[in-house]
Amino acid sequence: MPSLRNGKRTSKSPSVSVENITRWGIWLFVMGREYFLDYDQFPWFRDARVKEIQNVRLVRKSYLRWPQLDVDLELESLSNPGNYPLIYK
């Protein structure tokens, strides 16, 4: 006999996760796609704490937000970096 109502969710939405943090950069898994953010192109993460990097949110399925680091990144800029040639120096 099927349940009459759904139970409570036991896990958070896996829409974004930090898969690995290396000395060269960060590996992210976002909505089924993997991205590598190297520290040369994304220097805001180089000296960040692990806890700060892991505190990432997907906002409106269009950009990533790291509130403790005050960093926002459009997913489009990660998917098509050639369309966004400006790099922070």
C-alpha cells in the first residue's frame, strides 16, 4: 500500500558541492557538471579557509555565492570563460 503523503527530506539538495580543494584550485560539482576553479583565475579562494570555501550556495540556478568571502560567480562564466575575458589582478 503506498504512503498517503511524502516523508521529510533527510538530505540537502545536491545542486552544488565542493568536491576537492587542492593547492592548485577548487573542484566544484554543480547541477551535474564539474568545474575547476584554479587560484590564478580565482584568487579569492587561495587564502580562504576550508569552511569558507565549503559554504557555497546556488542562487536561482544561475550563480554561485560564497557569503563569507563576498564572492559571486555566474555559472555562465564557468561554462563559457571565453565570453568573460576580464580577470581579477
